Amino acid sequence: MKFTKDHEWVSITGNEAFVGITLYAAEALGDVVFVEVPEVGKVLKKGDSFAVVESVKAASDVYAPVSGEVIEANDSLTGAPETINAVPEAGGWIAKIKLADASELDGLMDREQYEAYLATL
Amino acid sequence: MTQDSPKMNSVGRPSAPEINVEATLFKSLLGGKGLLQSEKLIFEKDDYSRTGVDFADIAIDASDLEGLLRSDLSLPGLTEPEAMRHYVRLSQKNHAIDLALYPLGSCTMKHNPRLNEKMARVAGLGDIHPLQPVSTVQGALALMDTLSHWLKVLTGMPAVAITPKAGAHGELCGLLAIKAAHEAKGQGHRRTVLVPTSAHGTNPATAAFVGYTVEEVAQTADGRVDVADLASKLGPDVAAIMVTNPNTCGLFERDIVEIARLTHEAGAYFYCDGANFNAIVGRVRPGDLGVDAMHINLHKTFSTPHGGGGPGAGPVVLSEALAPFAPKPWVVSHDSGFDLVEHDEGVSAQNFGRMCAFHGQMGMFIRALTYMLSHGSDGLRQVAEDAVLNANYIKASLQDLMSVPFPEGPCMHEALFNDHWLEGTDVTTLDFAKAMIDEGFHPMTMYFPLVVHGAMLIEPTETESKDELDGFIAVLRALAQAAKAGDVARFKGAPYLAPAKRLDETRAARAPRLSYT
Amino acid sequence: MRYLPLSNGDRAAMLEKIGVDSVDALFVDVPESARRSGTVDLPKFAGELEVEAQLNAFADQNISPAKVPFFVGAGAYRHHIPATVDHIIQRSEFLTSYTPYQPEIAQGTLQVLFEFQSQVARLTGMPVANASLYDGSTAAAEGVLMATRVTKRNKAVLSGGLHPHYRETVETLAHAVGIETEACAVAVDNEADVLQHIDANTACVVVQTPNVFGTATDVTEIAKAAQAAGALLIVVVTEVMSLGLLKSPGEMGADVVAVEGQSIGVPLSYGGPYVGLFAAKEKYLRQLPGRLCGETVDADGERGFVLTLSTREQHIRRDKATSNICTNSGLCALAFSIHMSLLGQTGLQRVAKINYAKAHAARDQLVTAGFEVVTPRFFNEFTVKLAKPAIAVVEALAIKNVLGGVPFARLQNEPGFENHLIVAVTETVSDADIATLVATLKEVAQ
């Protein structure tokens, strides 16, 4: 699993990746009440806003940690947004992306680096 | 992932209540709360057929409307006594300015004179139709013209567009005039609007709404626009800056004249958010500061009632450069009287369009003009002075207990505190504000401006007596001492004595239920 | 000064507490060049008696609709408002409270908003409604913006029966945002013309019923055709009283409904403040503009209400908000809701039938007198095509103390429509008023 400074995570299998928001982000947002998931087939550039996670007091864009095409979206979040709070780094995944450029992963942090980064916030 | 409002989250505003503490051990037999009656929804009645209006039930032959008649009308009716009970019971669950000081910063909750209400209901003012022939509404046009004159003189600006229906609508009007003016000069390529980080949410929302890219301008350590940062961001792409003055930290922008000069030098216009005009009315004219457009919330500075969330009114004063682009309609005067310009002809050809169906919020114009005539130029100047005096008195009376983010110099009409002083108490700004309810006051504005951690923004207005201020100060001092003494339960479960306990906002948003079914 | 409680003694004591000599010291941050030592050039303070006289002098120069036969409509209507309405909205707790951001001490306003939303939903036949917008015209414009967000298309088609002021309001806002608009030819009875203008980029078609000429239209087929082409149908209603008699927009398949609610509870007040009703299909819930009130429970488990889904709004979402709207029309929504509760379905149907009957009686008498009425089907408003320009005719009528209607040319300069006079007949009009209108119109227009 890799992480971004914007608190997204990426979990890679072959040339596909699940993406979501980190536990830290989920806790900062508070109770999530709505998730706008991306449409399947949408082509993303690294850094594009591709989803919105809303709590009662804030709405946050989620940015693509890597470039690629959305091949699956976690539609169950629409009916059960609380999944993001319960298991943000597993069942709370937002989209599955087919990687366009695997080398982009090199620029992301591993868990140890991410935790060190969190300690600086 | 980034958050639009990180401050709101980092201070941990709970969205669902956690603690359920009994306010009292006494229980009434059937759950009553003394004379505060519980009240069902009007829809929770078995019989919808009653009515409180006596009209005859006539028969009509509507065969020409065959296929167009409705069969599904289901709306509950109440007789007059039922209606009176229902709404009076509901009213008692509300707090109001008429009950106590209402310290919402940036909202200017001042007393609403009842003469204003009386005049808005006079036959010939409250009951006239917007499309009557202008020969039959010369007094209405004269009234709008008089209101415009007062607004122009008070702001030192040459023109005013009076149709915008609220502050945010006024911002829209101002930015559309700016956009039209740029286009007329061949400067339509300017795409950026600069907005300080402390701005009202409506500023960036309005700018983005009309297609501008919003760029934030930094704030200095003393709570003002960072002029160097502004200067570095001004350029050939910038259409306008939007600055609130006095700003949302309750401070006058000392460099305002320089800000205006730099803006104009870069070919951009200066939009001033006039939400805080109450602090300077009669003492400072925005026209003397270099402003090109400014909306005036008649429901703030000029005392038209807030009504539980509107209606407002947001006329916009304009500089010579922007005046030709003001929206339709407007009033003109001839030797023979007044007329309304409602079509795109001749002199009006440059107008940017129309903000709403008719001529703006006449009901609010009547109230605001009544207020202006009552105060006069001297009274309005006194309004600003007393508003500023009251805010500084509160600041001076609390700053030994509560931390002030910008302690240097006086504030204007509102006193801003942060939550630094609550560190280690386990009491948040939200908890503190909710506890104020139990002591009889409405909370202050919280977590705004976003640039101040755990912000508490207190605007007393000029219509508070010293006694009321002293009572309010005594409450805040007592609460501050309680928080510091570790009396956490008093805050976490607050309010205990309100008509309702803390409400579960998460539940409301996850499965929205917006109407009775 | 009756509104300022501080005495000079108070002021001195407070300055001492603050630690400054004079109030001028509190204004030190104002640049020297902008400091004013004296008052601006306007009259000085005045007592209630004087101010009341000044305001009454303005009122005296206007003709009150209550004093003359009155047939002016075209988007704002004179109706009877029960005395209870004005009494309740002047209660301090409603009049002088702020937006209900502190729900524990605003359950009164919040429950009213929830009831208002429920009434609007039922009246329009739509599943969800918001807590009001400024007025019908801005509601229509917000509807167009919402349709472009939902469909990701960029064009709105406006019918030839849409009130010209609404068309202009929509055009102004839409063009500012970069949305294209196409207006159909002005027509008394051709709302379906919008279908001819739909293309692959059309986000919505906007129709009005009854339209500006008074024509009522069953838009069911228009809804089907628009939706089949991927566009939303926005139905505009400027006379909300008509919904007591006519099929609801929801029943006819509308996606979005924008209504001027003034006729129920809100005085004419020369054009504002009014109240915009905004309703839509459930699937557009999170795309609605403006405030929404929702049901929930408090910490004791008791039912309560809160403003909800506010992350769509400007104070949180800032430059990504669905609309820049902040204030709604709270007190007018309250007035609407009280009047609607007093009417109920029974009263609303009765008053709607009276409107229909009176308007048709007026139409019949005008036709008998030789006038041409061009509106084929209507509720309480119809259009007479006169033999001469309507603007001059209404002026001539006004001299004879009859306010006879709205010339279409007042709303829009459109060749071929100079002689069209829009006549509204509500329950406030008497049989004698109708007789006077017919007689006077014969005198000045034939």
C-alpha cells in the first residue's frame, strides 16, 4: 500500500489499484454522510479530483494518486457512507483504477514514510 | 485528499451528540415541559378537510380544462384557533433579538424598529403591484430614489443598483457589472478574482459561480490583507479583488487605500463586501477608499428584520466606471416625475441584464428608509460609534480570560477570540457556545473566520444597553472560569435548558428526510 | 435617539474600561484621508411622528389596489391574506431571529421550514423541495443551472410563453456562467415549441403554465419528449394559486419546478420580497440549490429538525458550492406556510374555483362587449388583443381609476404584441369591478 500527502492510499495488484482515503483523513473528516464515486470508464490524470467525500461539516475532494482509467467504483458507499469511517483502508475503497503509468507509484510514500509524515502535521 | 475547511475539522466539531445528561430529576406525568408545549406537525392529523378561511364552495364548469384538472391535492387545513396555537407554540422554541443580545459576529443582529414594520404595511406602499402604470406609483419611485440618494451619500458613491435581493445576490450583481465593464474595454480575458483567506464563503462562491478562478491572498500576522502578497498576485489576468472592510476579523484594513491603488494600477476593480458597513456608516465613506462596487445588506446595517433567514436586500453602490453596466430596471427622474427604465434602449443599452423579475425588495426599501430617516446623518454616525464602542468594551472586559488573536489596537464592531485559552480544558469552541444557551444567550459566530483557530466572533451592535452588555460579559466570564476549572460536563452536554438537546446532524444528512411522507 | 440605549455617562465609563480617551481613538486604523470629522450631507435624526408623515407622503402619491377596480397580474397577484398571517409573522421569535444555525434554540423556525417543504412538495407534486429561494424568477434560473450540473450539457431552451422577466433573469445568470440559452418565438399557446429546439447539448427546456398570457398547458407530452432527448423539463408557475385547480407539474412529469409563491401569504409590496418555491425529483436531492431542512433526533431521542446537506452551500463549499445563495426568503416562507395551513386543501380548492369563475365571467363579458380574448384555456388570467396599443390604454384606464391589466409591451417590446393586454381576475375582484372594467375599456379602447 502506498500513500499521498493528500491522504489517499493506493493498493496495487498487477496493473490495477484500489484507491481510497486514509484512516487519518477519515478521522479528520468525522462522520462521513455521503460519497460521490466516479463513473466507470472515466480517465484520470494523476492529481485530478475524482470523488467527493462529505461529512456534516465539510466536503473534500479526493485526488487521483495515479493516472489511469476507473474500472470499478464502490457503489455500496452511496448507501452506506459510514463504511469509510469503519474501514477506510479496506472496504471503504472508492475506486479501482487501471494504471496508465506504473512508474508514478515511485513518487508515493510507503506506510512508514506516511506515518513519519503524519507526525509532522 | 484536501479539505475545504480544515479548521472546522481540526477543532473537532461533533456532528452527532454523545452525552445524554439529565437536566433535572423531575419528570412530568406525560412528558410535558411546563408551558413549553410539544407540537405535532400539521400533517399529523387524521382530518385534512378543515379550513381557516371562509370561502364559498361554488360549482364551476371547467370543461375547457378537461385533462388539466388535478385530483391529488392533499394538504392539511387548520381553523384559526388551531393555527394560532400551532405557530405560537412553535415560536416559543425560537430565540430572538427581542429576547436578548444576539452576538452573531458578521450578522449584525440589531434591534428591528417597529415603525419600519408599520410603514411597510401602509396602504399605497405594501399593497401596490410592480406592474401598475408608473403614473400610479410615483410615490414608490420617489421612495426608491430617496433610498438611493441616502445610500449614495452615505457611501460616497455615484450610483446604486437596487434590485439585488440579498447580500450574495448583490455580490453577483457587482461581479457581473465588473465582468461587463472588462468586456466593454476588451479586457474580457481577465479570469482571476483575488479573495483574502478570511473572506465570507459567499465571496469565492460568487466569483466561481460567474466563471472566475479564485486565488487566495494571504493574511498578515495582524489580521489584515498581506499587501505584498496581493501585489505579487495582481496582474493582467486579474479581474477584481473582493475585500471585506472592516474585515471578518473585525479589523479595519489600514492599507485599504493602497490596496485600491494597486488594484486599479493593475487594471482590476475593487469589490468591497459591505457586510460590515455598520461599523463605519456615517463616519467613513467607501467611495473615499477607492471602492468600485459594494453591496449593502439592508438587513444588517439598516435594521430590516432577519426573519429566521431572510428575506434580505442587497443594493450595490457603483463607481462611475461600473455604473453604465448596472442591471435593469432602475428609476430615473424627469421634470414631470419619475420613470422606470425596464428595456434595453438608448442609455440603458450597456446594462448587463436583469437580476430578478421586478424591482427588488421594496418591502425592505421602505423599512430601511424609515430607519435612515429616523436616525438621520447624526444618528447613523452615532450608530457606528456605539457599535464599535460596544465591541471594544466586550473585548476589554474579556481579554484577561479569553485569548485574542489580534490584540494590537482597537477592533471595529466585532470582537474576535480564538480557542487558545481553552487548550487543555477538553472544552471546544462549540461546547463553550452551546453552554451560552443555558445561560440565556445565543451563541456567537463560531469557527469563522476560518483563518483563526476555534474562532469566536462577537458582534453586540449599538442597540445594546450597558446593562445588557454587562450581563453578557458576566455570563462569558463565569463560563470561561468554569471551563478552566474543569467543569467539563457543563459544556459537553450543553444546552441542557433549551427546547431541544444537541441534534444528530449526521443522521439527518445520511438518510435525508426533507418532507413529511 | 430612541434606538440607542447608551447614555453619555455609559460611553465615558466604557471608554475608560477600554483605556482610550475618546471614540475617535477606536477609529485610528481608518486612513487619515478618509476620516470625516462631521456628518454627511443628509437630514438629521427625526421622531416617529415626523418619519411616519414622510413615509405616508410617499404612499399618498400611489394608487392603492384596494381603492380601485384592479386587474393587474403577470407574475404577481392580489389575493386575500388572512389577518392571522401578518400577526404571526410579526411575533418577535419569528421576525427577529437569525437563520437557524443553532437548532437547539430554533426548532420553531426549523419545524416551519420542514412543514413548508412538505407543503411545497405536495402542492407541486414533487418528492423534494428546498426551504425557499428569493423569488420565482431566480428559482427558474437556479433550475437551469442545476439542470446543467445534472446533465453535464450546456444549453437551455426557453418557451415563448415564459414571462419575459423570467427569461431575462435566466439569460443573465446563465450567460454569466457560460450556459447558452435559446428563446422560442413569443406565443400565446405554443409551449411545445421548445421541443423543436432540443439538441444533443440541451440540458433543459423551460416552460410555463399558466404562461405569461394565462394559457394553461398539459405538459405531459413535452416532459416525455424532452426526457427522451436527455433534457430535463423545468416547469415554471408564476400563479401558485392555480395549483389548487390545475394538475401538478409533478403529475405531468416535470423534473424541476420553479414557482413564485407570492400569491399565498405574501403582499404585493411593489415586487418584493417574494418567495421562490423550488422542487425536484428525488434523484437530484444533492444538486438542489439553497437551504434544506431535514428531520433528525436530539440527544434525548426526541424528534427535531436541522439544516442539512449544507456541504453543498457556500459557507462550507465556498468556490465549489452548488449556488452562491446564502439568505433564503425565510419570513415569506413562513407567511406562505401559515396561509397554506389556513387554506388547507379545502380552502385552496374553493378559492381557486372562485378565481376561475370570476376570470371566466370577466372573459365572457369582454367577449360579449366585442373584445378579442386570445387565451384559449386559463385559470385566473387571460389576454385581450385590443384594437390599439395596450400601454396607452392602461394609462387611459388609470386616469379613470381603473387598473386594467399589464400590457405585454410593458414586459417586452415584441412586434405583433403591442396590443396585448394581460388581465388577471382574482377573488378580490367584485362583480361591479368587472362591470366597470368592461365599460371603461369600451370607452377608452374601442
